[in-house]
Amino acid sequence: MADLQHPVLAGDLLSTAHRLLRAEQRAIALLDDIIDEAAVAAATALAACRGRILTSGIGKSGIVGRKLAATLCSLDVPAQFLHAGDALHGDLGAVRAEDMVVAISYSGTTRELMRVIEHARGVGAGTAVITAFSHAAISLLCDHVLLIPQCEEGSGDHAAPMASTIASIAMGDVLALLVAQLSGHRRGQMHALHPAGDLGRKLRPLKQVMVGGDRVPIVPMDAASAQVIREITAKGQGIVGVVDAQGLLVGTVSDGDIRRHASAIATCTARELMVEHPIAVDMAADISQALDLMRLHRVSTIFVVEDGRAQGLVHIQDLLRVGIL
């Protein structure tokens, strides 16, 4: 590493870091203040798009465009990034009448983007722009204008777009989320689009890791303590579910509950031993949702239910086995 020409005190560096982060926080707060129905209108048009959503930009705005396209794809919305410079050298052929182009330009004056939008309009494609200036040339051309705040970048003497880039990314995320909601996208669909990595593992359906069928420890409410103990011992989960006459899960009995009733265990029934209102997760949930419940309630085991009936059981060890923890 080259020697620093002008040594900087650590305190000054931290001040710079805090100044930048505060500027970025202000940019997000300002965006929260000004966002309005224009975002809903643009998202509605994007959700109705019969072709692809093409995002476009140059420089840092191009990175924002790539991020928006990638987020849309991850939500099962067909999208593609179109570099504005490359577009003017042949890639404009990617734009079709059924598509919609989302341009990103803080200033709204990027010449290459202007020509991309002009071409999109010429072939009948829909257009939108993320910009800070409602009267910029590109804003006047587009069907939808998504305003981000005119903000201090936080970069000090280093003239680099920082806070405005964060605001543009945030606006893109808003668009993507609204489009997914309008398109009826559901969390359960994401596993097919994220088959690898940590997210893919956590989005797996619970039925892929849960203990099910005859291996689920269950006793009726009137079961004697001896039956409860036999079921816990036989199934090896350290817990048993208690069901009512309709087969609905109404409680649980753990090893700890049995120890707490040790002095009177011989005369107890499952009803007297159980903890009511058991922590349970719906069969339609994924692994990450079950894990969130475990963490929230500080439990190591959770029952999986469907229409109130126990269908399975997930133990923290099951999640360790499949590499979730």
C-alpha cells in the first residue's frame, strides 16, 4: 500500500463516516416524506406490462438499474438491464411495444437515456423515470415520474454520488415490492427462484425437514401420565402434543413439564400437565418463518399444523442437519 501523503487522524475519519451515513439517512427520510401516488401508478403500469421491464442508466444510476432488474427477477417479474450507452450501438432492438422502460437519472439530463426513452416511445413501450427533477427533459418525456429528493450527497469534497444513489435504490425497491404485491407474488414462490445459497435453504417448505406421520408425538387430553411419558420416550423429541376430541392441537407437554410435576406425576393426565396455546407454525410456512418463531419464543421445538391439526414437528436439530444454522 502506498504511503499516505496527508496523514488523517482516526477521529476525523470517523467524523467523515458519520457525516456520510447521516446524509444517507436524511435522503431515505426525505424520500419517505415525498413518496406519493405516483409510485403506485408506476407500479400498477409495471405490473400490467405484458412484456419485460427494461431498466436503464449510466454510471452509478446504471448500477441502480441493474439492482432493480435483479430484484424484479428474484420476485418472478421478467426484467433486464439495458445499458444506455450500449443501447445506442445496437441494443435498442431489445425494446418492444409490450415492454416498459424504467430510466434512472438523478439529474434527468443524461443524453443517452433521453434517446433510449425517445426510442421506447417511438415503438409504443411504456416509460418511467427515477429522478430528482420533475421538470427535467427526460421527466417531460416519460409516462411516469418517480421523484427522489434533491439531497446533500454526504461525500464532502469528493464529488461522488452517494446519498442520491441510496435514495434511487430505495425507490427501485419500493417499485419492485409494489409490483410483486400487485402481481400476486407470494413468498412460497421464491424457493423455486432461489434454489441455492442461504436464502434458498431458508425458503424451503417445512414439510421437507419436519418429522411427520407416525413419528409425531401425540396424546389425547385424557391420557394418563404414564402414556405421556411413553410417547415422549418412544418418539425421542422431548415433547408431545396434546389434542382434543376433534384432533385439534390444544397443548404440549415437554420433559421439563414432567419434571415440574414430579411430586404428583402418578395421578396427572395430559390435560393437567400440558401448557396451553402451544407455539405452532402453519404447514404452508417455510423454514425461515419457523426459525423466526423459535427465536421469538425461545423454544427449540415447534409443531407444524394444518387447520389446527398437528401434521409435523420441527426441532432445532433438524435445522442444523440441513445447514440452516
